[in-house]
Amino acid sequence: MRRTAGFLRTNLLGAIALVVAATGVSAAIAASTHSKTLKVCQLKHSHDVVVVAKGVKCTGPTLTIGSPGPTGAQGATGATGPTGAAGPTGATGPAGVSTGGAIYKIAGTASLIPIPADPGFNTASANPTSVLSLQLPAGSYWLTGTLSGQDTAPATSYALDCAVVNGATALDVAHGTFLSGQNNNVPFVFAAPLTLASPGAVSVKCDSSHSSNVQEVRLAAIEVPSLTQSS
């Protein structure tokens, strides 16, 4: 028993210090502006560790605690943690929509192309002259074209009609008037949509009741995903 009591007495100061640290007494010291030291001891009956004050009955030695020391320097940054595992693969996005495709174009000769007089002009027996043709694969297209009608000082005024056609279908028609006694240079402009279910050709054809000429014929087809006809 004496040996056990001596052991407890010898180690009481260490036990009090541990309890004080665990119960936050040191924080109370740091907050105090009236004292730089604090005495604590173990109560006689309950053995609780308390601050020594009037009327407190202690058993065993007391412990005097000094005020906290200055804050230590910040420790070094720890090592970088391991890289996390890769997340799951996201879902495949929707397929993109094409806004355009190939451009097909053809240019006629810069020299004059004669347009012979057609007795059946503007009738069911009309026989227009083909001045340019462009082969296209199946698909949808936006067509554009131009040409220049030429005649120098005709004896009378007359009309020249030119059209972009696919087979027997006129896709766009342009009209020009040649004036008598003048050097005529009349521009023609074409624009039209076209959808081909199979490969086919588009042509530029011109017709008039009088002999005339055209030159600088141009025709282009821009492939598009689809065509919507509006009124």
C-alpha cells in the first residue's frame, strides 16, 4: 500500500498536467489579464482537478501553470496527396449538323455564243439553245448563275429569255430586252433550289425570235443538307 501511495503521489503532478491540458484550463490562463500563473490541485474527496481557491481542500501537491508561450512558427506544407481516380466517361454528344457541302461550278467561254432565231419562241414548239450544262450527283442544292446578252444595233427591239433548267423543268427564268439601234449588253441573273433523287444535269438555255449572242455564262451549285420551300 505504501509503495502504491508513493507511486500515485510521485506521478500526481503529471496526471494533473494532463487533465489540465485536456479540460482546457490552459485556455482560461491565456484569456486572463490578471495573472500569469495558475495553481491547480486534486480535490480530497472527488479527486477532480480544480483551480486552487479559497475553501478548496486539496489532497497531494499542487501544480503551478505558467502563461502560454508565444505562438510557434507555421509548419511546412504537407506533401501533395495522391491523384484521385478518373471519373466515369460522359455520354456521347449528339451528331453535328452539316451546314453545307461541296460546291460545283462551271464557266462558259468568254467568247460570244450565238443564239439562233427560234420561230417557235414563246410557243409550245419553242426550241431554246443550250449554252452551258453542269452535272451533279444526287442531293439538294442552291443554284446561282449569270450571263451577259449581246447585240449591236439590231434593226428592231426584241426579247431574249434565258433559264436554268433540269430536264423539262425550268428552275428560274430571266428576261432581257434588246433595243434597236443600240449597243446592247444585258445582264441575266439566276437563283433557284434543286433536289435530285439521282444524278442529273442542270443547264442554261436561251431563246429568242431574233438572232443574238450571250457570253460569260456562269453556273454554280452549292450542296446543302436539306431544302425547305416557303411561300
